[in-house]
Amino acid sequence: MQIVILAAGLGSRLGKGLPKALVNVAGKTMIEYQMEWAENLNPERIIVVSGFRHDDMNAFCKRKFPSVIVVENKRYREQNLYSLLSAGDFLDKDTLIMNVDHIYPKSLAKTVALKVKDLLTYAIFADTNRTLTNDDMKVFVNSESKKVEKISKKLSDWSAGYIGMTFIKKDFWSTYLEASTAVAKNKKEKAVVEMVIQELIDRNWSPELINSDGNEWYEIDTMDELVFAEASLLNR
């Protein structure tokens, strides 16, 4: 298994003037939380996709985590599909894709390791207990077929919240990248990785949904979310 961390963003809503990955949360940067969590899975390699202030990100990652591979996304002002595609030379293994602005507990790594063993194509991770806001990515599962049918922030009816984590099996990459090309062509600078999931669903490739309930995790896009995550982490 390898891990790709999408970490090119500006973090403009956090108002720090730093790459989002280098924003401090309760004493650690977001990229440090992600890298430390990723090591629980003993990955063959970790690829970090940087963008905004790439030189600073590259230097930080190489100093803290010498074995990491840092890839530059020069289209970092566009949406995050282009971060994933920037790592295209490395998309040839079973791969866990993560967004840098999520902080996960160690316990979730055990769930990931266990659940992806027998996976055939690809999977998304979702939480059915979390209270969702307008800005959260939502997932709708058909109650009869038990298949994921929709993923979007705009859903008015949903079954779970996506936690920023997708797993792709090695042999499924060609199918995934074909769908990615279609999304990039249609959505241009607005293309996000979750749109690829919807494109795959529309092509009759529904993902396996892996339940992450019972794991306390944080997404940090805004100052309010940063304050909440810091308070929660400091009170553990």
C-alpha cells in the first residue's frame, strides 16, 4: 500500500498566509498529523502533493520526514483533482488518498488496514453519526441495493458524511483515471476528486462504503473548525 496526501491548498479561510498543511493545530502542523497517522499503516511509500509555497512545504517535509516523496502541483489555485493528477507517475499501487485538512485517530488506521484487504475495486470512508453542515461532503446510499448512488456537498438527502479518504486498488487505476480525465474536461478548474467518484458511479462503478463510526476526527477548513479541533485535541 502507498498513501497520497493532497496538501496543495492555500488555506485562505484560515487567514494564516501559510499552506494549509503547515497551519498549526494544538502544537502540530496538519501535515505532521497526517504523516504520523499514515505511518500506522506501514505504507510502502508516502507521496505528499504540495502547491502553494511549494519550496517551504518541500523543505519542511524533507526535514521532518526524509523518506517522503514531495510532488508539486502547479495548478494549486484550482480544485484538488489536479493535485491527485500531479502524482500520476506514482499511481500504480494500492493507494489510500487523503486530504491534508483532516485529523484522524490512530484507531481508524486499524479499520482501514482490515477493511481494504479484500477490496476489489475502490472504497470511500464515511461517518453516519457526524452532524453535517452545508460545507460537508455528503453520501447517499440506496436503502434497498445498499449501493452508493450520490456524493456531493449539495445533497438534501444523505446517508453519511465522507471523511476525506478514498482507497483505490492497483488494478482499478486505469478505470479511475479515465473517469478523472472526463471530470477534468467537463469541470475544468472546479474539478474535485469527489466528482470522480460520482462519475464512476454514473458508469456503474459504485464504491464500497467503509463505515468509520466511533472514530473522532476533525476537518479543518475554517477558523471555527480550527478552534474546535484545537480545544478538543488539547482536552484529550
